[in-house]
Amino acid sequence: MSDDEAAVPGNKPIRLPKKAAKVKNKAPAQLQITAEQLLREAKERELELIPPAPKTKITDPDELKEYQRKKRKEFEDGIRKNRMQLANWIKYGKWEESIGEIQRARSVFERALDVDHRSISIWLQYAEMEMRCKQINHARNVFDRAITIMPRAMQFWLKYSYMEEVIENIPGARQIFERWIEWEPPEQAWQTYINFELRYKEIDRARSVYQRFLHVHGINVQNWIKYAKFEERNGYIGNARAAYEKAMEYFGEEDINETVLVAFALFEERQKEHERARGIFKYGLDNLPSNRTEEIFKHYTQHEKKFGERVGIEDVIISKRKTQYEKMVEENGYNYDAWFDYLRLLENEETDREEVEDVYERAIANIPPHSYFQEKRYWRRYIYLWINYALYEELVAKDFDRARQVYKACIDIIPHKTFTFAKVWIMFAHFEIRQLDLNAARKIMGVAIGKCPKDKLFRAYIDLELQLREFDRCRKLYEKFLESSPESSQTWIKFAELETLLGDTDRSRAVFTIAVQQPALDMPELLWKAYIDFEIACEEHEKARDLYETLLQRTNHIKVWISMAEFEQTIGNFEGARKAFERANQSLENAEKEERLMLLEAWKECETKSGDQEALKRVETMMPRRVKKRRQIQTEDGVDAGWEEYFDYIFPQDQAAKGSFKLLEAAARWKREREEAAARAAQELDAPIPEGDDDEEKEEAGKDAEEKVREGDSDTDLSESSSSSDSESSSSSSSDSSDSSDDDEDK
């Protein structure tokens, strides 16, 4: 047989391939088989059944001794193989116990202890073996040895004390507990001792254990609560209250725990001491941080709902709001609105001054960040914290020195080179005036104007001096004011009004004269109006007219014309008012139609007051008619957006001008045609045309055209201008209403 063949008994030889085929698909199979699976399947199928050991029956002492000898030899061999396998020692000792060989069992356990004397299981099995055999003294010896070696093993103490309690040796069990607690064991040991005393109704002994227990494990809040409830459960209310009070003293104000406070308050509530309970709740809310008062709020609210009045409930709500505000300002110190609400709450509830000042100090410590330091809008809310602080110190606390310090600190913190707050300077000065220190107030305003000459500061300083009747100071302040801002029309007006108030009209007129000569003014119309009103009040009508004329040289505004006409009307000069309106009508001929309409309406009203019917009819003939028109709307992109209706005004004066213009065009056309005809005739006759005759003909044609124009002007009625123009030339009317859809006359 060759090497490539393998002989199989009872079968034909199988030829093996010279080269195994390569695996084409190397992906993992869908069903994975592991060695663990193979073993589990073999165990489940039990392919190899192990027959059970045959039962033996011992009939005489010799067989028993032989059996015990073999069994001991097996245990000894197992121990000799692995001495550290403590389970073999325990099995060996229990087997010796089962056959009644107590001494041998003790020997086995002692040998095991020699191997590992810190094994808790061996000591326990040893002691339990002695207890099962009712060898109490031996068990005691074992436990004593065990707790001497391992005093921190709780199982020994529990088993030992339980054994003594089972045999009703109560003093012995108590002695064991006393020995145990000398080692200051965990809380469970103390609680076991306390429960032991309570089982035998030893209340005083249990109280003593509790007190010693708290001395060792007083850091745990629940231990104090358990002790207090123990006293309350046994009817010792005074001792329970004392326990809570000692707990408060133990933890102190810095480490006070909300659980103790809640338990103490609920205890007082159960004893119908509602005022004491309310005081405990308030103490907790005042001394605990806001993130630890939620439970106190919950029970405080429930207490007030059950036993409190309206005032008490409001106090709870206020306390809760305080906590909410504290949380808000802790999250974001720059939330000035939260600070305002918090401080308003404290001031409305008349909280202690120290607490309010503390909150104010915390609030003003949040200066706007450096990134916003140069922007005034971030400072506006912040500055009002300082203002409210100063007002509180002055009006509520009556501490004027501290209020002065607050104002000074506020001024020092403001970056005056970038911006300032005039309100702070003004309030500081007014504060000093209320303190009857006028020099200090003037000094403050002087410093303010020197650092930042704002209009508001000047006006406030001038008002202050006006109230003090210091007019010379007012004049000096106005002069400085105008030096810093000569474009302020309002300042010039106020300065002139001051001089008028003092009766010095010449100085007032000089101020107005200088003011109107300024090259740049913020509101020149107000200044001119004030100047004119001043002259009118002084009954200087000619000067007022001169001012109007001067103003009209600078501007052609309709309000100036109307004001001038009204001025003439006010002094009874209706003819002067009529002339002013006529000049205005001519001057505003090319102005907006709305302005012209406004002028005509004012003129009509003036003529109505004057009572001149002819002049009134003349003005009425000038009134336009209102026409509704349409125009196309376009968006910003130039897209058509439909049509809209609007009202337009057609003035008879404009229509008459259009008719006269067309007549002039016809005359010029006629003259041009005559010249062309004369030129053609001259060419045909080849005769020179005398220049003089030609000139005379031209002059005659011009005169005829002018006469026709004059005749057309004289015959044109302004009230019928629209109809005549329509009848004479349809082209002009069609061009005027080319963009209108319908003409509706509204008279």
C-alpha cells in the first residue's frame, strides 16, 4: 500500500488527495460551534453513564472502625494535599462531630486554626459545634478567643450575644455588648445593643446607650433624629426637644442640616407648638443656602396651609421668592433686573438694614464686563443700582454719610472719558442741597461740567441757580453753555427768555440777533419763531416784519408765509395779510400742490374773518378742484405691482396759463407761415424784398398776435378755465388726463 492510501478495517482503502483543496469561502459560518457547546451537549446526552457507588451496610464494630479509619485517611490525605483549603478542615470537623467524636472534632478545628487563625468561618463553625453539643463554656472560650484576636469582626459579637440571650443570660449578653461598644463599632452594633435593651423594656439603659452612641456617631443626622423619636415614642417630650436642640448645637450654623430642621419643626407641629415650628422653618430659610431649602419650603408651605393665617402664607411665598432670586443672581450676576426685583422685595418687606445693604453690595459688585465696558447701553441698568442704593441710605436708613459715600463711589467707577451719566451728578448735587450744603452742590456741578459738558448738566445747573435767584451765575452758565454748543437753538432761546424775564429787552434782542447769525443751528425755525414772537410781544411790529422779510430771503417755506399773514391779521392789518398771501401765491406757484392748497385755505379763512366778500370770491375762484386719478405701482425691483388711485388737484391758474401758452404758439406759427410765403413770392418774382417793409410787416404781425393774446387773456374767466381750455384744444385736455380713468369733481 502506498503512502497516499490509508487502510480502514473492513473497508476498501481510501485514496487521499495529494493536495487538499483550498477553502474558497473564508467567511464565518452562520452557525458557530464552540468547545463549551460540545461539552454541554455531551453532558446533556450523557453518553457515558457513571454507575452509582454500591451501598454498604456496616454490621459489626470492626467494620465501623475500618470505615472510620478509611474516612479519616481520606480527610487526612485531602488536608495533606492542600492545607489551605479550609473547606476540607470544616468537613473533617463536622464529620467527627457527626460520629460523636467531640474531642477529635475539637482537635481538627484547633489544627485548622493553627493553619489560619484569622478565618472567621472556622471560628464560627467551631463555636457552633460547641453550641450544638451544648458545651456552653467551651463555646464561650472559643468566642472569647475569637473576639480577642479579631475585635472588629461583627459576626463574633452578634453570635456571642445571641448565645447568651438564648440561654437567658441577660447580664452576660449586656456585658458582651458593653465590651463590644468599647471598640466604637459601626452604627449597626449600637443599634443592636439599643434594640436589645428595648426588648427588655430597659428605657433608661437604652437612653444611656443612645447618648454614648451619639457621642461616637453624631456626625450622622439620622442618628439624632432616631434618638429624638425614641424619646417622643416613649413619651419624654422634653428629652426629645432637648435632643433636637443638642443636634442644632452640634452642627452649628455653618454645618446645619435641613433634615434636622424639618424633623424638629414637624416634631413641634405634632406637639401643637406652631409658633416654634414656624420659627424653626424661618431659621432654616435664613441660614441655609438657596439650593438646600427646597424641602424646608415644601413642609413650611404645608404647615402654613394647615395651621397658618394669611400673613404666614405670604411670608412663605416671600421666602420662596427670595430663594428664587438668589438662584437667579447666582446663575447670572449680570442679570440686573433680577437684582432690582430682589431688592424691591426686601425693601417692601422692611427687611433688616444689614441684609438689604449686603444685597446692594453684592449687586453693585457686578460691574459690566470688560468687553462691554466702553458701551453706555450696558451701563444704564447697572447705574440705577447705585442710584437706588443711595436713595435707600438717604430715605430709609437715614444714613446721610453713607449715602454720600455711595454717590462718590458711583462717580468714581464711571469712565467719564468715554461717557457719563448726568443723572448721577444732578442727584448728588440735589442731595447736598437737601443737606443744606450749597457750596458742595455747586462744586459737584462745576466738576461735572468740567469733566463732561453735557446739555443736561448745564440745564440742571442753570435751573438750580434760577431757583436760588442767582441770575448773574445763570448768565455766566449760559455763556459757557453756548461756548461749548453754539448750535443749540433751545439754549439761545432760554438765554433770551431769561433776559426777557429780567426785563432787559435790549440784552434779549442782542442774544436773538447773535443767535440768528450763527452759521449752523440744530433747529433754526424755533429760534426765528421765538425771535419774532419776542418782537411781537414787545409790540415792535416793524421789526417783526423785517424779521419775516429776512427769513423769507433765506427760506421760501409755506409756514413762514402763513405765519407772516397771520401776524398781519392779528394786528388788524387785513390788507397787509392779503398782500402777504398774494406774494406767497406767486412765490409758491411751482411748489407742491398740497402746499398751495394749504396756502389758499389759510387765505380763504383770513378773508372770511375780514368780511370782504369780493376778496373771498376771488380766493374761491383760485381754489383747485380735486380729481381722482390712477397710476401704476412698481416694486423696488422694477416689477409692476398693479395700479393705485390717488387724488390730484387742478388749479384754474395753471389751466389759464396753459391756454395763453397755446395762443402764443398759434401766433408764432402764423407769423412763421407769412414769412415763408413772402420768401417764396420773392423768389418767384426774383425781386428784392425791401427790408423796411418786411420789418414793418413783422412788426404788424407781432402786434396783431399780441392783441389777440391780450384779448384772450382778458376774456378768459378763471372759474371757467377748464371748460374753455377743453373746448379750444382737445389735445391739451387729453394730455392732462392721459393717466386718469375717470374725472370726479369734488367741490
